[in-house]
Amino acid sequence: MAPGSESVRTGLLSPSGAPVFGLSPDGPDAATTVASLVDRSVDVVNIFKSWMTAFPADELTAITDGGSLPAITWEPWNPGRGSVQPAFSLTRIVAGAFDDYLRTWARRVADWPGTLALRFAHEMNGGWYPWGVTTNGNNPADYVAAYRHVHDLFRRAGATNVLWIWCPNVVLPRSEPLEAMYPGDQHVDLIGLDGYNGGTDVPGRGGWLSPEQIFQPTLAALAGIAPATRVLLNETASTEQGGSKGHWIDQLVGYVQRESRLAGFVWFNVHKDTDWRIQSSAESIAAMRSALERYPRPT
């Protein structure tokens, strides 16, 4: 199966092209709970794994058995130690410092009887992770080389059951241009894009912004980088503070449906710097349930 083949892509995207509803849950049973609350099955379940962990075969199988596509956000770092971790610099990845670990994962992926999405080293255009292009002496060319190195190692190991997601953060003031860090169409099956409405509760996110205000400028920039590749809103959510979260959810689902290039959205359902969860209020739950009633179901 060649990378980027339709059979891999449609593991995430329905044959009809209908947008997906995904979730990054805050626990093993959270996706089931949310599905019940909003009366809608979850098409994609995203989990976060650092390079300190083994391949989570049982966890992925449980997601698949629940009817969802498993997606892994794969993070080359030691969580909790901040962005300055020279041991995880991009040049060390390219030089092969982690190849034994990568080959072990690749072999396990190849042997796993299913398709998964892999979002390697997301939000590289920011400076808050060790793989960021402005951190640990990294630069955009290093990022491209590291992404291709990991991708190609998986290919050589026979792990072709992977949908590769390249996922920047929405472009922020002073962030690096995206063109220089795009690995190329041969290495990217789907583009992800992360952006949040932090309202008055989360500093540094621009205040209360509509989904279109958050995503459209970067979506326009991506059209000039990889015009044929669809875009998944890979991390998004809204706070309750500063406006109506229910109205924002309705806006988000409408925006995804209007923009034909969008492949869907993955809601970050975690109480972290604010309560991003759908179940943060009865209004939020009702709004998501109502909005998803108008949302096509992939076939």
C-alpha cells in the first residue's frame, strides 16, 4: 500500500468525503461518555504518546473495537521537562539517535492489524516543544529532515498502514513561515491544524475569536503550500469565559461544513488551562448535540 493511497486516506475520510467528528479524550472511557452525551459516534479518537512510551497496541485496538479510527499524537520529548531538551533536538533525530526506538515502533505498527493516524511532532512552528523550529538550536530544514527521517524509516519497516499528519499551530504573530517546514506531498497524507478560542480565560490566544477568525488566515496560507491536501482541525476547543461557548460550537460545526477543504475537527476534551471539555456546561453539551444533528455521518 503506497503512502497517500486512497485506501489509507479513507480510513479517516469517508468515501463520501463527509467531515469527521473526533475527540482527544481525557481518559480511557471519555470518548464513550461524550458520544452518549452528544448522541453521535466519535469517528477519530486521538491519544498523546511521548517517546518514553511503548507502542500502545491494546489501547489502539480498544479504540478500533469501539468503531473509531485511532490517532496518535507522537511527541519526541520527556513530558514535564519543558521545551529545552537538547537530547531531543531535531538534528539528533536525523542523525539516528532514536532509530532503535523508531524501528521497534515501526515493526509493531506494521504488525498491528489496522490503520492508524500518526501526528508526529505537531505545532512545530511554535516554541513550546523541544521539536519547535526556534527551540534547541532547531530550524525549519531540521524539522523537514526529521519528519522525513521518521516517515521513511516506517516505510522501510513495512509500516504502510499509517496516515501521516503534518500539523502546525495556527500562525501567530512572529511565528515562522510554514512553507519552509512542510515535508512535501510525498510525506504528508493529511494536514492538521491546531487553534483554540481562549476567550478571557487563557492569555495569549487573542481574546474571544470565532472559528473563522482563528483558522481562516492559516487555511488560506496552506492553500498555497499544499492545495490538494485536505485539512483536519486536529486540536480545537473553546473556553466558557468571554462569550457563549454554545454559540461558538455551532459556529465551528457550520464553518467545517462550509469549507469543503476541511476534513473535520478533533475536539480537545480536556480540562487543562481552562475547561475545554464539551461537558463543561449543559449549554455546551446541548449545542454540540444540536450542531452534530446537522453534521453528516461518514459512510
